[in-house]
Amino acid sequence: MDAVRFGLVGYGFGGRWFHAPLLAAARECDFLGVVTSSLERRALVAADHPGAATFGSLEELRAAGAEAVAISTPADTHSRLTDEALELGLAVVCDKPFALDAAAATRTVALAQRLGQELAPYQNRRWDSDFRTVRALAADGALGELTRFESRFERFAPNPGPPAAGGGTLLDFGSHLVDQALVLLGPVASVYAEWRLRESGLDDDVFVALQHDSGARSHLWGSWSQGAPGPRFRVTGTTGSYVVDGVDGQEDALLAGQTPATLGAGWGAEPAEKWGRIRRGDAEEVLPTLPGAWSTFYPAFARAVRGEGPGPVDPRDAVATATVLDAARRSATDGGLVTLSR
């Protein structure tokens, strides 16, 4: 297939480390360059990706022949830029949070459907090594019927959390935490949440409890100020539990300058000391972690643009995640349980 001509909007932390290297490494994508007005970031693009261009606007990118674009800008610009790109005839990948609320997410998904444009939220952490392992355990019944999913993104930072334009910890970490819970356990019937508001007014130390339609429960934590992070996952079923510590290593690999192109088949592999454990009372079994596969997202999206397969993430999933996050915000603000209507 002909490579899809791809651009990127934004070259902050996310654009530089989570999108540009993966776009440049994907044979299915022809990475044209970056839309940014910052002289400093234009210089970084030139240093990181010699030959890639920089553009002053989406219109300039489209005029250069782009067919698709990834949006990696502050959260409060995502909906506007995604809609603008769709209206220019571009297929769009939008980073998390896809939108600030479910109403905005719904409008954007409807716009893409009306225009016939491919659209996907960038839920790359569906392809984390540890979450791929959890899904495999669920699929083969290794833990019996799943009853509880405990998931954490907890870090310790001196100036925690994204800035105001990022929307706070609930939207930042919660977009991934909730998406993974929905993928694993399905639709949600009710939501309870707690948070701590920082002096800035933004939330941190977020806890979200989900009751799924299946009867299973998800307990989700997100924090930028946790001195003692808990397990990344503890997944409990009727016959055992799976526990894994630490975080998927693909982010560290990208920050170290590695890509799927440089590591080849070694991309996403986790060392044995980071493997998780299946526990059944006193019995414990170390389980090799499946390789992480962020490298599959952009090739799958490019094939969808060419009509050669489904997109990597259904855009309607972004609406489902935003609906749960809206309910979590109401619960944390007002107190009490929020029941989701069907």
C-alpha cells in the first residue's frame, strides 16, 4: 500500500516523544513534518527529524499534501483542532483526552461520520505490555471469571500534574485508566470518584470506582504526588489474581531515543525482573509479560485510511470514556454515586 502522508500538530512532550518517533518509524506512514509556531520547537524538529518540514497552520500542512494528522496539543485545543482538520479533509488521530467532555466528543465523532473521515483517539496504552498480558489472561480464562480490576498511574513529581490547559489528573491519567477498564470489563452502570484539589484548583490523587454491567468492579487511581506507588495492576478473578509492578517500558525507550525501527523485534520487550505474577493464595507463578506494541497503532490507522482494515480504536470509545469521566467529575465534586443512563 502507498504510505499515508502524515503530519503532526504540536511538538511538546507528547508530540516529540509519543508521536513523531512512531510516525517516522512506521513504513505505512510518510512523516511530512510538524505544525508549530515555536521557533525553539521548529529547531528541535529539524534536529530530531532531518528532512521533516515545519508548517505554520493546518492549511499549510494540507497544501503540502498531507492526508492525515495527529493532534498532540494542550487538551483544551483538541476538539477545535480535530474538527478543523476533519473539515480540511484530513484523517485525524487525537491524543488524550480526546475532548474535555462527552458532549464535545460526541460532536466530533458525528462530524467525522458525516464527512466520511477516519478518526481515532490515541489510546496507545491498550498496547502496553502489561495490559496486553492482562487481556490475554482474561481471554484464556487463566484467572477464572474476572471480578475486580485495580489499575494505577501513580508518580511522584515536585510540581505534579499537567497545567491548566491539560485538564487535570482525572482527564490526563483517567483517559487511559477508564479506557482500559472499559476494554477489559465492558460498559459501566455506576461511577463513584474522589479527588484532592491542589492550590491551582486542578485535581490530583484521583480515585474512581466503576460498577460494570457485568457485575465486575474497577478501582482506578491516578496521582502525580504519590510517594509510594502501588502495583500497576492487580486483576482478580474467581481462581486467582495477577499482579504486576512498575510501568510499561515503551515510554522510557522512546525517551532514550529508541524506536521500533532501531530495536526491531526487541521493541516492547520487558526484562524478566519486571514480569508479573499469578497468585493463588500462597502459590505464585511468574508469568512472562507480552511485548508492548505501540508500534502497531499508526500502521493500523494508515491501513484504515486506505480502506484496508478497521481503525485501531473506534472513535465511539472516546465518547464512552468521556461519559464515565464526566460522571466521575460530578461524583468527586458533589459526592455520592452517579448512575449512568442507557
